[in-house]
Amino acid sequence: MKKWTVVGLFWLVQVFTDIIRVSLAVVAPALMSLYDITPQAMGYILSAWNWTYVGFLPFAGPIVDRLGPWIVLGVGSTIWGLATVALPLAAGVVSLFLLRALFGFGHSVRYPSQATAIARWFHPNQRATAVGLCFSGGQVGLATGTLIAALVLDRLGWQWVFYFMGSASLVFTLIWFVFYPEKKIGRQAVPVHEEKGSEVPRIRWTSLFSHRSVWGIVFGQAGYLYAYFFFITWLPSYLILERKMTVLETGLVASLPFWMGLVGTLTGGWVGDYLIRRGFSRTASRKTMIGVGLTLVTITMVAAAFATQTWLAVTLLILCMGSMRLITASANSAPLDLAPVSAVASLTSIQNTIGVFSGMLVAIITGYIVGTTGSFDLALLVAGAMALGGALSYVFLVKSFEPLPIESAEQPA
């Protein structure tokens, strides 16, 4: 029962952080008009949370490894909720950037905390399913967030979008502190499926960089998240500016890829573990899901760039998100597969630092492409190419998805 409580809480973490992420994307066209913000400047605002997220993520993993997810995630949740409630105080590019950056600082602990908790509570052959369930919350958050933000924006104004989202997130923080099953501050115990009393190996996180497979998941995540963050940062603006939809139409249509992403996330997690149960090695299962998923992402994004009919472009982007999320469980199970539980958060931070940096770049690069060409076509082509590069890295650079031969440090890491 406790392990499913953990999954449920991290499902809610994904819901709230991704609702807050996508809300600014929905509000962006209104802010551009209200404050006379250029597409290039809005690209920096949309990327603001990534700057602090990337900057703190290398430290977040070791902190989670040392203090545990309960206290670290709780503090992070408090910060991102307060930053969201305060966002309406902004009245220009600089203040919008700074408050959004504070949100990114707070939720940089999300993935390392989740990875450590799942490694603690789930057997390796169940982890893709658990990861998929947790990440499905993000798709629910993105899908409902676009609808809620559009409705609140249309009826009450942009400020109330963030008053509402931030307050709800702070309520979740209280739920987290009360209901997380292991209220421990300190290094985590061995996984529950291992023999009680086993010693938790401690390693120096810098030793992870000596392994080729670590670089494979790092560069693979960069390609994957570049394509993924195009949807989070620019999809609503694409629908309004390129496809000439209204705010309410955008709220509805922009939610559709994320509903398909929910199906893809759950399916990818279940199929990944099913393949293992049917005799596939863990490596074969992970590489199959990731290679097929990201190749389909490339095909659909490139096709969407050349689609002249709006319905066709939207359909292709819906299929693209479904394909993209097929890989979520397998890609994000990689640190759990490769590292001992005492270093899972550190490896998760390493994997996602470059990945989220890539997501930051897509917000900025797309802003410059749209500002220069007046179109999103080239931006879609670049995102498709990055997804293909991610597939090649995961499939060919990663040697295997089995535990790395890492020696324990003589002194605590």
C-alpha cells in the first residue's frame, strides 16, 4: 500500500508542476499584446524556469541522496507554489523572467526525488510501470492546464490563472508533508525488495561520468526533451499565431496532444515491463520502446511542418505526443536501472540537466525562428531532428540498461 501512496503523491507532483508550466504558454500571447513583448523576448520568458532548473539540478540530486525526498520535495513544492502565486506582481519582461525562474528553482528537485522514491519502493521489473504512472500525472496536468488556464484567462484575466494554480499547489504541499509514508531526513534505506539489513553502498557521483551509458542517456534525453518542450512552451502560441485559433479554441485543441500523451505514457510503461516479463532483456525492452517512439516523433513532426490543413497538422501533433510519451517510462527508468539506490537521484540529475538545458534552448531558438521567419515550420523540423538524435543516442551509445560496475567510495559521497 505504501508504494502506491508514493506513486499517487508523485502523480500529483507531476499534475501541479505541469499545470503551472503550461499555464504561462497559454497566457503568453495575451502578455505579448499587453506588454508589447516580442516573440524573441517571450522565448526567454518561457525558458526562464529552465535556467534555474538546469542550474540547480546538478546539486538537487546529491541533496536528495543525502537528505531524502520527503523534506527536499516538500521545501521545493513550497517554493514553486509561492513563486506561482506571486507571478501576477510582474509587469514586464524582467520581472516575469525572475519570478518564473524562482518557480524553476523550486521544482528542480522533482525528478531526483521521484527517482529515489521509486528505486526505494519498487522492484526493477516494476519500475517502468511505476514511472509511467507517475509521469501520466504530467500529461493530465498539461491537458487540464491548457483548458483551465484558457477559461480563467478569458473570464477573469491572466493574473487569476496564477493565483488559482499557485494556491492549489500550496494545498498539495500540506498533503505531501502529511501523507508521504517515509518521513525521514537522511540517506535512504536499501530498496524494500532487498534483504533487510543490507548495507547501502555510497559512491562519488562524479564517478558516473566515466561510463559510456551515462553519456548515452544524457544526450538521448537532450534530444527527447527538446522535442517535448516545444509542446510545453510554444504549442498554444503556434495554434494562435500560425493556425489563427481563438484563446478558447486553443485551450481545447492544445489539450488534445497531452491527452494522447497520457495514453502513450501509461501504455509505454506497461508495455516496457510486459516485454521483460515475456523474456526480453531489460536492455532490449528499453531500447525498443525508445527507438520506436522517438523515430515516430521525428516522422510526425516533420510531416506537421509541411501540413497545410490545420486539422492535419493538429492530428499529426497529437500522434507525435502519443509517440513521444511511449518512451517516457523507459527513458526515465534508466537512472534506476544503472545506479545503486544511493546514487539514483544524482544520476537522474545528470541525465536531466542537459536534457532540460535542451528544453530551455527550444523556447529561445523557436522564438528567434518565429521572429525571423514569421513561421513555426523550421522550428518543427529542428525539433524532429533533435528527437532522431535522441533515439540514436539511447539505442547506440547506451551499452545496456543493467547496473553499472561502480565501486563504493571509501568515504561518504
